[in-house]
Amino acid sequence: MTRINVTPIIDVALVLVIILLITAPMLSVADLDIELPQAHARDTEDTVFVSITLGAHGEVAVDDHVLSGPQALAAAVRDRFAADDRDDLLVVVRADSRLPHAAVRAAMNAARDGGALRLAVATRQGGQP
């Protein structure tokens, strides 16, 4: 009885798998000539900044002043910028993780309407609660 030798078929299949593993990462990224920015989280920290805090239930505060609602955010940021002589203050948005993304985006737009040029989003570091 004649047997089929499957060793060459397995060799070819393994070579094809290796070629696929090597070329797949190259196909998943667009071939555009770009220069990615460097990320240094500590470089964006200032000693003086404006803090916008967004609670999970719609509470809004600028620094330590609780606002009546999100509609007053732009005016509060504008007032905070008027109280400081710097016009390039960093605005840090601290939002509850349960808050919808649209609410955070709306707060950032309101801060821009209030005159903010530099915005940052506060995050929790890996092992911190």
C-alpha cells in the first residue's frame, strides 16, 4: 500500500504561516509618513491651573466653586481667566469614569468657549485608586 508523504505539505504550510505572521503587522498600519509626538505627562503639569470637576450625576465645579449647572461653565472659566494675569493657563478636566464621553466633550468645548487654550484630562495612574 502506498502512503502519502505529508512532510513537504506541512513544511510549506509552516512557511506560509511564518510569512503571514511577519507581514500582517505591516498591513494593519497606513503607510503615511508621520512623526508621532512624544508623550511626557509630567511636562504638562503646571503649579497654577484651572480645575474643572465633573461628577457622575451632572455636578460641575471650577476649582473649588460648585456651579449651578453645565451651562454656567464657560462663564466660570472666563471669570477664572480674568482673575489671573496669564492667558495660557492649563485647564485640567477631572471627570468621573461613569460619566458619558459626550458630557466630557461638552465640558471641554465650554472651557474653550471660556478662553481656554490648553486642555488636559486627568487620569488615574495604574495602581492608584
